[in-house]
Amino acid sequence: MEKRDLTCIGCPMGCQITVELEDGEVISVKGNTCAIGDKYARNEVTHPERTVTTTAVIEGGDKPRVSVKTAGNIPKDKIFDAMKEIDSTIAKAPVHIGDVIVKDVAGTGVDVVATREIAAV
Amino acid sequence: MIYDIIIIGAGVSGSAVAREVSRYDVSACVLEKCEDVCEGTSKANSAIVHAGFDADEGSLMAKLNVEGNEMMDQLSKDLDIPFKRNGSLVVCIHKEELDGLKTLYDRGVKNGVKGLKILTKEEALEMEPNLSDDVEGALFAPTGGIVCPFELNIAMAENANMNGVDFRFNTEVEDIKKGEDGLWHIRTNNGEYVSRVVVNAAGVYADRIHNMVSEDKMHIIERRGDYLLLDKEVGGFVSHTVFQQPTKYGKGVLVTPTVHGNVLVGPTAIDLEDKEGNNTTAEGLGEVTAKANESVKNLPLRNVITSFAGLRAHLERHEFVIEEVKDAPDFIDVAGIESPGLSASPAIGKMVGDMLKDKMSLKEKSDWIATRKGIKSTEGLSIEEMNALIKENPAYGTIVCRCESITEGEILDAIHRPLGARSLDGVKRRTRAGMGRCQAGFCSPRTMEILNRELGLPYEKITKSGGKSNIILERTKGEVSHS
Amino acid sequence: MKTYDIVIVGGGPAGLAAAVAAKEAGNDSILILERDHELGGILNQCIHNGFGLHTFKEELTGPEYAYRFIKQVLDLGIEYKLNTMVMDIAADKTVTAMNREDGMFQIPAKAVILAMGCRERPRGALNIPGYRPAGIFSAGTAQRLVNIEGYMPGREVVILGSGDIGLIMARRMTLEGAKVKVVAELMPYSGGLKRNIVQCLDDYGIPLKLSHTVVDIEGKDHVTAVTIAEVGPDRKPIPGTEIRYTCDTLLLSCGLIPENELSRSAGVKMSPVTSGPVVNESLETNIPGVFACGNVLHVHDLVDYVSEEAKRAGANAAKFVKEGEVKSGEVIELLATDGARYTVPSTINVDRMDDLLTVRFRVGEVFKNSYVSVFFDDERVMHNKKRIMAPGEMEQVILQKTKLQESKPKKITIKIEKED
């Protein structure tokens, strides 16, 4: 049996939750004080996901960087793979909010999109 | 090239000497180990022009203090720098020490200080309502003043440079030898310099420089002083410089307005053996507060905008040493210049200038320029004046430092004038950009942009104050910088 | 120079929302003055997500959230001037501003909306001893350098302060390849959101040391090491608890200060608690026709609340221009006591209030299982249980106009009460 300790992010309470797992299956969730905590803990121990926000190099724009995000959540353990791909990408101005900067980043099926307008100069 | 005179150190003493020397038909050069003038003791002190009652009667300190004080009015006009005779008070807070005020008064009179007056408690409180209620009396010196030490130092150096004195920055003296040619050979990290005469104005390093040429060893003690600087918002807290009486309880700290409207509190006096030990400590800052609270009441400490420490070049004999070194002819020490060094600096410059004139039979130049225009300040200009300025140069329409309302025009002036600014601190000390309550949080990226554009400095090479004080390390994403 | 009815000082989230609302309320003579070279304010450098859940019911990044409002401003044809610094606001609402193209100019406004935002507390104000080398940044300055200009301040980082900007920058610096060694927090609790502690620190194994502060900074030219120490209940360092970290960068995230130099010189009355203007139900200051909203009024936790507040300020400014000063009506005083630190607004004129009025406040410490109580004079009229309240988060109560008209209280008090 495996035990995982988490801090719930559902609200400022920050309940300390302990999850018990057996072969990757959640057996029990303890320490939470509401249903939000239970749901958060189950997701977090089985398939934690994050949205990555960062910048990419852009050429020919009125700024040297364009801010970007993953269009959806990606597995937490893919964050640094995603960063590596984004960091080696050079976007071309102009870009608009929502333009795809990296397609299918780190094989996650999720695109990286621009989050700001960059005009061409 | 062989210089007639080489001055080591571009602090306030070295720059004062350089300006005086520039009157004469000589070749002169100032060697400075830092990247700018005013980088050592001159940049971190009380910014006071002392009246001259502290130093012992007959001492060089007393003489040059009083002379320097008297020269300051004309000098500030010639060099276009702020100077104000705000008057100073030495307050007595222990009844049994009241006699001490009389001692100071008598000494001041003997030193030639004009207008001294001993005040009663009531008179003192009327003059300065935020004095502590424990005040028993005070010595008032109407000739006491305040000056901007950066501007004084920078202006004297600029004026010297305008008049032909060379300045070599980032040039640290490593060794000095008298050659067979009878000239001084100065080895630096930046090549060799040769001169007939050397003036050692190296501040806390003056002993090290002196000891390169003399068997009569000198030892300078670095005496650290911690300070607190308060926001202009509380600039009216005191209008005079408030000293504490030197007593058996210790030396005390001062509380003073600055010429730019802040309030300065300090210093401590902590003896070190570290020429670069200008770090503040919690104990030091605590001592400043505790002592200041003895002479004033309700010091608005929540308005502290920065703290800093400076090192005074203290000699055990506590006297200025301005003389030709006995076993090293043609080598002149300007050493042990601690308080009242800033006040005395114009007189120190004059004294050394006169020594060199006699010694080297120097002839005055006919085209010497005595005046220098400061950076055009936009403070207090009317709308019409501002618009005339902006029309001439649109850069005056862009505010770079929001706290001190410093325009891009002023920063460009600071960069492009003689001995112009090359770092954030260089810009700050010349224009005050970054010296306000946000302490450069807002303007530093903007000032960096201007330094990058105007000097072609890549961002990675822009420093806070030269050396390894780079602001940023590299571009993100491993991208190669294009300056 | 063209004149305008409403001059808005600041083109960040507050100024933009205020402009849109003023326009929607029927005023066509609005000018936004912005000192930066683009609209959007601080949001442009807040490239992380988590904005807009209340306003747009979706999670946006800072630049995206800003652009929603910028687009409205552009579509509505609201005028703005960039690279323009407001130099002075006079008590008669004459606004003096300056830029390269127009020079220095004055606009005699009918209404002024203060939307200047806030700034970070610098090192100097924190009294941290040590050297004063390069490599010390407020977190927001570092954020601008990294996110907008694309420059890295350093590779090994210590952060003082666990407010959200500090936490966000811990993750940002890590993603850009830096090693964040520790986040130290003076208080026994973090000022940041739990979500940020988990996703910015825990995710990357960055330790958070509560009740710790920086006691020494080493490095003559550039930061070479930072020492932190534990603090006691008096927030003074405890000798013997020092830990030294070699690093090249120290980021400070130690609180935000509303930027009210202009308000003060205009004669706007300030609250010593919020460091922002004292306002009434219309978000109007003691100077009739001068309104305040956003972080210049009080530091907010979520930008959504800034937008909501700014819309009210904008609509009220438009109303003021149209109808002039309303002098009728009783003024009720709002007080914050027993753990509640302040309220915005500070007074309510029932005649002028909307049907529902949101009163925002913050608490002074962490409260668990406590009640937010509202008293009309001495009568408790609201008693809402909250599982948790923390100083880092804003709280609110909503007052109904009809209730105030019925009860006619002289004063309203907001208190935090423990379980009975």
C-alpha cells in the first residue's frame, strides 16, 4: 500500500489530505473537510495535470517575447519536456491571441497558443 | 605619455585637487579603481558642511574645515550644485553635560566659526519643534550647511575634465616605483602610468598607496557609519542639522535634512579592518535608531526608504595628513580625510594646488573655465518652460523615474556630458533617478533601455556600479543577445 | 488641448474597466492616461493563468484578461494616451500630464478616476542589513524583465515573501532554468493562495520557510549569498537559526503599496490602514467628482474584483458628470473592528447607493470557523460562518438598500466573531 500526503488547493483552508493507494487505485482519502478535497485528491494522485504558461522567442515583433500557454492541461510530468520544445521555438510576428505556437507539445496532444497580441515591425 | 601630475582617487579630495590643478598649464591624470567618480567614502557620508567647531584649535582639520565652509557659497554657484546653509544645532540631553556646549562654543570661536550661539531649551525647541523634550540646551551654528556629496564630487571632476585633466576609470594602482629617470612609474591593472608628481587621494586605500613608496608606514582604520534615509514625505521633520553632543555617553548620531528634501539619520562609528566592509548590520541600524531617538521625538521610521553604510578613512592621530612624504619626494599624501573631509574638500584642493604651484612653479592658464553647468533639472519648471524644453528635445517629455520625476532628457544629459554616467548608479547619482521611495523598481528597466541605446551596451553588460555588478545574467531561452 | 469630461489616471485593469463602464453609462468624453507604452498595466507581465473565473467564467492569463478590456476600449472608441505621465491632479480636478508629443498639458476634467494601481515595497523599506550589490530585485521588476523583455536576472535564487507574485516568480524562474533555493516568509502564514503554494512551490520541490526573514546579504558587486533566520513572535530574528544560501539573485515580494502621490497632493483624504483614499458608496473620495478604484484604493487579491469595482467607479463618474453632486441623504459610517481591518467604502449615503452594495474588507489574521458579523448600530443583522479567512484574501458582505432604508442605522460595524 502507498500513502500520499497532499495540500488541498480547493480553498484557503489548505486541508492536509492523506490518500491511500493500492496498485494505483485510491483506497481512501482522509483529512479533507469537504467534497472538493476528495475530488482534488483523487485526481492529483492518479493523473495530476497542469497548464503551463511561459514565453517564446518571437522575431520581427514589437517585443522580443510572446507569452504563451498550453491550450489545456498537460500531464504534470511533461512540464519540462514541454518547456524544452517551447524554448527551442521561434515564432514569427505578427501573432494574435490563440495562434498556435507549438502544435501537440511533447506529444501530449495539446497545443501551445499565444496569449498576447504581438504586432510586426 | 608622461604626466606632470597623477592623482590617485576620484573621490571628493582627488577631484578637488584635480580641479585646482586644472587651473595650471600642466598635464594631469586621475586614476580611479572604480568605474566612476565618487565611489568610496565620498558617496556615503552625512552630506554635511560642518561649521568647524569640532576639530581641535590649530589643527589642519579645523583650518581646512572653516576655509572649506567659507568657499562653499561661491563654489556651489560656480559649479551649479545645491548647497544650503540650513544651520546646525548641537543638542545637549544630559543636564550635567551643559558645560560641554560652552567648550564647543569656545573652540568654535577660536577656530574662526562665525555666529555661534548657545540656546536655552525653549529657544532650541522653538527653532526645531521635533527635538526631544529631554533637550537641555543647544549650540547653534548658523554657518552649518548641507550639500549633495555626489554633485559636489561629480561637478569638481567634470570641471577638471573640461579643463583638460584626464580621468582613467577601472584603473587600480598595483605598485609605484621611482624609476632611474627620476619619475614615478605607476603599475596598474590597466598598464603603466608615468608622472613627475603623485598625489595620493585614495581614501581608505591611502595607506596602501603610501606604503608602496614610504618606509614610514601608515595605517588607516576603516570606520564604518550606518545610515537611514527617510522619504521626502517627512522631509520637514527637521530643518536644521541636529547633532548630539559628544559626551561620555558616546558620540551620538545626527538627524538632518538633505538638499533634496529627504531626512538622513546616522552614522554609527564601528572600526573595521576591511576596506570594502560597507555592509550595514542589524545592530548598526538599531543603534542609529536608538541614538536618534534620544535627540528627536517621533522619528518617522516607517518612512525609511533605504539604509546604507560608508567607511571613513580614520588615522589614529585623527588629523588630515596633507604633505609631501618625507622619504618619497614628489609624492604627496592627502590621507586621513575623514569628517569634516567633505566640508574641507574645496580647501584641501586649494591647499594641494598651492603646494604643487610652488613646488613645480606652475603657471596659470589663461583659458581656465571656472564654471560648470549642472544637469538641467526640470523640477519646479512652469508648463511654458517645460514645453519650451520638450520642443527643443522631446526626451524631456518622458518621465523615467516616477518618484523623483526625472525625465529622459536629464538622463541623456547625464550620459553624454564629460565623465558621463555608464551605470545605473552613475545615472542615479547624477540625476536622482532611482533614488526615490521605490528605489529604482520602476525606472531601472527603463534606464537600462536608455543605457543600451545610447552607449551600445548589451543588456548583459549593463551594471549597477561597474565591476561585476551586472544587472542581468543572460537572455531567456539561451538566445544570443544582439545589443 | 482638447478637454474631456472624465479623465482616468492609469490604463491598467481598473482604468480600462472604469472607462468601459463610463462609456456604457452614456458618457462620450473620456480620456485614459497611461504612463507605459501599452494599455493593460501589470497584467501584461502576469503571464500565468487564473484570471477571469468570476468575470468571464473561464481561466485566462493576465495578457488575455487585459486584452478583453483593451478590445472593448478600442471597439468603443474610447480615447487614450500612452507614454503619458500624470504630473499633478489639482483639487479643482485639473489634470496636468506630460508626454513627448503633446508636451505638458492640462485638462480641466469634470470627473477624475484614480486608477494608478500599486507598487512593491522595496528592499530599503524592509531594513534588510548587508551589502547593497546588484542582483536584488522586487519580484515584479524581475517579472517584467523575464516575461516581457526576455532577460534572466540570475540562476540561483532566494525569494523573500510568499505573496502571490513571489510564488509565481518562483515557478517562472524554475521553468526558465533557474534553481530557486528557498522562499522565506516573515509571517507564520503565507500571504499567497494555497493553489500557488502547491503549484508553484510544491510541484518543483521549493521549500517554503514560514516565520523566516533575510538577515544578511553578501556580495560586494553582485549577490553571492543570502542568510535567512527564523523569527520569534516579535518578528525579530532568533540567533542561532541562521541558514546561508549561496545564490546570485534575491527577489523581494514583501507587500504592495497603493500609489497615491497624486491623490495626496490633490488633497484626497487617505486611510492609514489601506494607504488608499477614503471613499463613499459611489467610490468617490472626499473631493466630489474624484473617484478611486482598483489597487490604488486598496490592494486586491483577484483582478476580477478590481474590474467589478472599477465598473462601479466608471458608472458613478458618468452619473456625476450628468447629474452633478448629490447632496441629499443621510451618511452612514462603516466601521471595521475585532479582526476586520478596514472596509471599502467607509461611508454610505443610502439615497445614492445601488439596490445591492458590496462592501469589501480584509482580516488581520487567520480565522478558522468564525463568523463575519454585521451590526446596524448595536443590532446584529448578519452572522455568516466562514470556514477560513486569511489576511491574503479579501472578504465581502452585501448590503441591501431596502434593509438600510428600514433600519436607518447611524453606523454599520463589521466584526469577526468566534463560535459562540
